[in-house]
Amino acid sequence: MRPPVVIAVAIISALSACSSASTHVDKAPIAANANEVVISDYKFYPPKLTVPVGTTVKWVNHDIAPHTATHRSFAAEAFDTGSLGHNETFSHTFKTTGTYDYLCVFHQGMMGTIIVQ
């Protein structure tokens, strides 16, 4: 049988490890302004952005991997950033109201939406 002190130290160590693991919170990157979409950790932040007509939205890639923000549509407002490398940017001015769903053509699980009102 183990002495009570060894058991107590083991329990405290285990609780400490659980406590520090549960306090880790992934934070979304912060955009430089309200009309910017940051690409980080294979995600678009914010995933949904609402802007008024005439707003220029800027995408900036903070990942090492290349990404795109591609709206595939026959609408007049179709856009495609092309391949954005690390810290590269692309801007598009939205002139028509609507909902613009887009994705990264390299990583199709990456999706975002621009809502223009």
C-alpha cells in the first residue's frame, strides 16, 4: 500500500494538469478593422461579416499555407483572391446587396460569408 503523502501528491499533480489544460482557450485573431477577414489556423475570422453596400472588404492571410477566398457565382459580384501567400492581402468592394458565400479552393472545409445590406 502506498503512503498517503504519495497518493496526495499524485492527486494534486493530476488536478493541476487538468486545470491548466482546461484554461487553454484558442482565441480568434483580431482583424485590423471591422471590414477585414483574417485567415488563420485554416479558418476565416470572422466566418460571417455583414457590411453596407459600397464597403471594401480586405482578406489577409496569416497562415504559412496559401489560401484563397473564392466566390464562385455567375453574379456580377463574383470574386477570387487567387492564391494568397503568408501575409498577402486582397480587397474587394461590394456594390450589390446579397449574401456571398466563399471558400478556399485549396482547403474546401474553409468557408465564409459576406452579407451586404
